[in-house]
Amino acid sequence: MVAPPDPGAPRCWFARSPGAPGEVLELRRRAARQPQRDEVRVRVLAAGLNFLDVLACRGDYPRQPPFPLPIGVELAGEVLAAGADSGLCCGARVLGIAPLPLGALAEELTVPAYLVHQVSAGVDVPALALAALPVNYQTAHFALHRLGRLAPGATVLVTAAAGGVGTATVQLAIAAGARVVALAGGAEKLMRCVAEGAALALDSGDDDVVEQVLEATGGRGVDIAVESVGGPSLGQALACAAFEGRVVSVGASAGVPTVVEPSVLFARNVALVGLSFGEHYPRRAPDLVAAVYDELLELLAAGRITPRIEAVPFEEVPLALERLAGRRTTGKLVCPVHTESHHTASVHNEPHHKGET
């Protein structure tokens, strides 16, 4: 018989079975595990919410772990205990990912050291902002620069441009000297895209959105499209691509099948590539990931990127994920888990809404 967890053990959000986040998520106690030689135990200061958390709750994640399942993959925190071979020490501030089923929506967790990145002592960035970087901004950076081969002056199409990944992509593209065409749904989200610096913001629900993009580019099309919706949206992105354009698919939040005819690709020599930052790059290319983190922190400190954050109370994670599932959010949802009082750098906080944003 398994003993119940210590009533004082750290809490973590678990999905008890497949279903909607608001129906299946519950807070449970989870005993803190001491790290192995190459691991660290982290006190979570802030955790990011992502659409893949919704997929995992539903049982639809591509590499779905069994239930009951700890939820959350993105964190910022401080090291409480470090293994001898981790390269980190107690008290270090870190940000990084915790692939399922590690569970980053928790008060504490233990992770392999290669999944987190130490923040230099001179970087005064609050945990809420740090927790917005690992999934959204790393995904956007790899999509634009490594797979998209972004060059200054290029035109970049961004779908779901008012969301977490979309906002990060818009900001990083502009920081690199690109011209951005943003697609989003509704007037409020379109205004946010313009405020971020998009040269053109179009309603993704318009029947003639492809024609509008082609007209805005003089019939040439876009050099790069970063596409996170899937379904018909991916088809629109492919139709908007220029000769030898590159479409980077980073998600499929629409939840509908996506069919791509090869003729769509070779008609204009368009490249279609998929990207999942996830565990792949930290494990296979840790030096590259570390360099991107350092670049992101420099851009953040210089004010050239600014995560648009809505702070979500820890106890309201299920409701927030329901809004995320319904595409009723803008910017990035981040959950402050423990109070951080010794870092005073500013962060752009969106107002917290229990209803639609």
C-alpha cells in the first residue's frame, strides 16, 4: 500500500483523467525528490501556461504520458538542491522547460540540469518575464532564424499573432529588421498586433486574406510564415509564401486535420518544415539553446522584446487553460507560484480577466 504524501509536501496540478482542463485538473501534494548527480530541484517562482497543457489534459498530446498526469512544461525559479554533475549550485536563478510528465505547474520539481539555464547575476528580470521565454520565445527564435533563415528586410507572416508564440514571433522578427504581416481574429487582437509594430494586421477570418497578403506584398508573397494554428490556416500560409519561401509549422491549435498537397509546395518551390522546441533542442543542441537564452535576455534587458503577460493565480490554472483552449486570450499566461521580492525589473502585465480577453 502506498503511503499518502506528506500534508506539507509541495503542490502540483494533476490531470486525473482525459478531459477538459476545468473538469479534470486538481491540486495534489507531491513529495519533493532529491536530485540525482545530473539533476536539480527547483523552487518554482513562475510557470508558463501553453496550449500543449490543454492537449495533455485531453489526452491528445503527440507523446501522451499516462494519467494521472502532472501538468506544465515551462518555468522560472531558483535551485534548492543540485547534483554533483549538474553544473549549478543552490540559489541559482534558472529558467527552462520540464517536459511531460515532470509537471512545471508546481511549487517544486526536480529536472535534469540540461533543461534549465542559469540567469546571470547581473540580469535583473522578474520571474514572470523569465517564465514567458522558454517555450514561446525559443520557439519563435528557432522558427525565424534556424529554420526560417530570416534575413533583414524579409517579410514575415505570423498567424495567431496576438497569442503567446505569435507575439514573441512578431517582436523577434521586428527586432531582426523584418516586416511583419500579422493574422489574428477580431478587432482587439488586430490592434494589439499593430501596437507591437506589425506593418499590416489582417483578420484571419476574412475569406480573401490570401489575396490581401499578396496585394500587400506586390504579388510576391512572404519570405517566411510562422504558422501555429494548423488546418485551413496552414493552407493560407502556404498560399501566401513567395517563391522559395519557407513555412514553419509550430502548432495545430485548431484541432482539425491538416492536409497538404505536394503540388502546393513544388509549384513555387516552397519549403514546409515542422518545429517543436520541446526537449529536442535542449538535449541535442544545449550550447545553441544557451546562446539563444542569452540573446533573449539581452533583447529583454534592452527593451527590444517585452512579454505581454497576464498573471494567473495558481489556484485558477484550470479556468485559465479553458480560456486558452477557447482562444480567448492574448499574449502570454503566466502563473506566479512563489513570491519574488528581490528582483524589481519591470514587466508588462496584462489585466487579469476571468472572462474573455
